[in-house]
Amino acid sequence: MKEFDVIKRFFSEQAVKRKDVSLGIGDDCALIMPHERQHIAVTTDTLVAGVHFPLQTEARAIGHKSVAVSLSDLAAMGAEPSWISLAITLPDTDETWLSEFCAGVFELCEYYNVQLIGGDTTQGPLSITVTAQGLVPFDKHVSRAGAKAGDWLYVTGELGDAALALRHVQGKIIVEDIYKAQIMTKLDYPKPRVLAGQSLREYASSAIDLSDGLISDLEHICKASGVGANVVLDDLPISNILRDTLGPEKAVELALSGGDDYELLFTVSEDNKVGMETALAHSGTAVTCIGQLNGSEKITTTLDSKPVPITTSGFEHFSHDRK
Amino acid sequence: MKEFDVIKRFFSEQAVKRKDVSLGIGDDCALIMPHERQHIAVTTDTLVAGVHFPLQTEARAIGHKSVAVSLSDLAAMGAEPSWISLAITLPDTDETWLSEFCAGVFELCEYYNVQLIGGDTTQGPLSITVTAQGLVPFDKHVSRAGAKAGDWLYVTGELGDAALALRHVQGKIIVEDIYKAQIMTKLDYPKPRVLAGQSLREYASSAIDLSDGLISDLEHICKASGVGANVVLDDLPISNILRDTLGPEKAVELALSGGDDYELLFTVSEDNKVGMETALAHSGTAVTCIGQLNGSEKITTTLDSKPVPITTSGFEHFSHDRK
């Protein structure tokens, strides 16, 4: 099959047609309309087969995840997702595979009213790069750099299930059958916290999405904001599955170091705590306070009010951790 | 070396700082400011090692080409390049290689005042995906769809040298030593026709950049515009090198079918011919009229005023032509 036919057939027939897209797929460029008094947030993520997802991952999950990880970055900025460009490198043109991949992409696009405006299809080892763009009103974005000593540290949802699922797929950890479907969904179909991110615009002093692991991502906030943090390990939102499977100590370790959660880690001043909790309750998002920022420029952890050393660090693509 | 260090060290220290970039590299997203009454043109291209460039290509050329092919798409739309996002998948972190790659990227960015606003660095087989964005005033873009029967068909520059260089590298064609440097520059360091593209906003009825080969790209204009075209082979701007190396007949064949020219192919109405030629002379761009559009919805070619069959077709990534 010719390259152009692949693109045309699978990527041109999407349901989302936004009014701010003046020209979509099919020309040298797409054309989008600017919005008054809105910044455009832009983020790019690449998923490489065997590095960012196990080789046996189903096509629909790969399509979902390719979009979800970029929408998660937009969420961390408080942006409303609007347009994506999708570049896919494929070893061959398996039509069933492509059809399922596109189903995964478009399910998420339709849910969030995101239009696919362009991309590229090339031949080579499987990888996908998505550039996602979204809108955020002037001066309402949430960066990594606004956290202050005294602010409270929060996280959405639960931690560590996706990392547990990955280690299960890799054969490193045995997971009981009744748990498998639930944790595999966390790994394969992460839900970007898009609505929560927009709710945080008015309240959070900083935010980041958890892709590399809690400690590693918290380091980014601390460095960008020039602060330190203490994480209260007793308060980490760890699922029953993770605790049952690994026991409390190892569960905490994986919750701190495992990647792929795609939850939001964010900071809120004392004054904004109540407002934030109310707003996130309205968006149906569970949040947990897991610590507090300080002026130390270090990250510490406590358990049962006693300091404990941090023994883990986040996922690094070049550290041979997950090849 | 850790992923974050790679990104920080090589990609964060660029010279271009645009006023419309409110937040650059280093957060979950970049933030760009919209411009009043300007569309944003968006295009994405992936280059895979061994498919889109020979494996032995020097790093600086790969960096240059990664940006040039996307700027060429912006040029074909009449857009002014503004921002790029660059995703690179690398087998390892060779610092010399990365430094030269970045030199190739930033030379072009600095020349066109394009700011790198984000991207991703991942491990895997070498490939690069660039999403480039540019600005074009409302209703001034040049699409593929505006050509009309009777319009004249033009092309910038000369055709076929890059395709000749590729075949030389592949060992398929022997090229004289005195010619090698010049044709390799055409293949490795294509010059996107950015100024010419902007000059065409007022005059061209349609435009496309030549990446897949003249006939193949002309087909896109004809399909999008619902027209046909006759190409006068006698008038093709073929370089002396190409003619000397292959002889007139094979030279024409390569000029019609070879990819990687990154010249602009465009159409102009009779009324706009003089204005266009004057404007492009001001931008220092050589142009050649190579045919005329008609109502046939077919592409034909003539030589010495006699019809000749088309024996070649453009480069298709999945056609095993250039693996």
C-alpha cells in the first residue's frame, strides 16, 4: 500500500471538526486560528516500542497512550487540549493494527474534542511522536516554577499501579489473576487529568504530571521553584492491589519511583487549600495531601513522623532501567 | 548520561529568543502568544535513518535537514517560520554527534528566527520528528487547491541534483569527482524556499514543495484543484551536472521522479505572471515556467511539442524504492 493511501484512509476520517481549524489534514500545513487572550500550550512526546510500552501492547492501547501522555502534559499546564499532530513510524502497513491504533487515538480525541490536524507516516521501527496543543487564558497557566516554601503538596488519584503492571508484564513481579485487568488498564489506558488541570488554574502554585516517578518529578518542581519538600510516606495514595501484592514497604518504594502514573502532582498555598479541594471535588477528582514544601532545596521523606532515606529514583530513558 | 541532562545541555542553549514565546523549553509545555489576524500553519515531518537519509550522513546535515524539510512545507503555504518542536530518538548519547546535530538545527533556526520551544529525547533507532509552526496573514495562505485550468506551472531553482546525489551514495550512479561536493550539498543541506513562499502569497493560485518528485507532487495539486497539467520537458530546469552525468533522457526522468529537491512547484494565472516574476526576482529566486494547467484531470508531458508517456513516479516510503 502506498504511503498516501495509508494516511488518507486511516487518519483523514475523524469525527472531530473544530471551528478553529481552517485547514485540516491533506495540504502542506494545517491552518489554525488564534484565540484572543489565550496562550497556546505546546508539548511533544515520543513513545518507542520496547522502551515506552512493552512490545506486546495492543494497538488500541498504543494509540490511546500516544495521545494520553501529551494531553497529560497539557493538563499539568492547565490547558484545554485542542489539536494534535501525529507522526508514526511503522515497520509495515498492517491494516488491522492501524485500524485499532486509530481507534485508540480517536476515542481520546473525540472525548476531549481534539482534532488531528496533521502528521507523517514513515517506515521503520515502531515509534509514535505526538505534538499536542491546547489553550490556556493569559496568565492562568500553571508552571513548575511557582511553588513556595509552606505550600502543600498534593497528588491526584492513586500511585504505582501502572509501574506494578509494567513489572508484571516484564515477569519481574507476580500479580494475582483477579488484579491483572485493573492494573493493565492503568498501564495501557492512562487517563490524562485534563479537567482537574483546568480546575487547578485558579488554585495551584505549581504542577507537573507524573510520568517519570513521584520523586523524580517532584525534583523538577523543587528545582524550578527553588524550594525543598518533605513527603509523608504514610499519606501516599497507594492502591489496595499494590499494597497486597508487594507489602507496605515495597509498595511505597514503587509509588515513589515507578513511572507512567499520569496523575498530577501540584502545590497549593494554605489560603487556596479549601478552594482547590472544592473545585476538584466538582470535577470528580480524588486528591491527597502528601507533604509540604520548605526552604531547604532538598527532598526528604518521613514515615511515622521519623525521617527515612530515599532509596529510589525516577525512570531515566538512558539508564538501562526499562529497555 | 541522564535524559534530562542531554536535553538541557544540547537543546536549551539556543540563540533565538522570540517575544511571542512566553515560556520556552523546560516545563510541561511551551507557551506561545497568538498573533492578531494571523493563522498558525502547522506541519510535521519524520526522518528515519536509512530511509530518509543514508546511514553515513553527517550529524550536522541530519540536523539541518530535519528542520529544512518542515520549513519547506511552511514555505509552500506562504507562512513565516516561527517555532519548532523537535523529537529525537537516539541509539546512544554520543556528545560529539549531538553537538554537530544541534549545530545543523540551530544554524537554520537562527537564520530564520525560529525558536525551538520543546521536544523529547528518547532511546531507540535513530529518527527525528519536527513539528514546525509559522504565521500567515488571514486569507493569504497558498494551498494545493486553488489551481485553475489555464494557469501556468512554475518551479523554483533546479531539479534532480539531490536525487542524483542519493543514487551516487547508494552506488547506483557514478558521478565525476568535481561534481560530488555540489550535489551532496543539495542532498544534505536543502535550502527551504522560505522567502519565495512568502512572496508567492499575493500571486500563486496553488503551491506545494517538491519532496517526493515533481510528477508525484504535481498530482497532489491536480487532485486537490480538480485540474490536469501538461509539463513541457524541454523547459525543465535541469543542472549541467545532471545532464552531463546521465545524458538528456535519463536526466529528465530523474528530474521528474527524484525526491528531495525541496523546490516550490506552483501555479500562477496569466494576470499574475509578471507580478510574480518581479516579486521572485526581488527575493533572488530563479523560477522557470514548465507547463500549463488544463481541464483534463490528467498529467501529460511533451518533448519537442510531441506527447511522450510518463515512465516514472515519485518516491513512496512503502514502495521499497529507497529502503
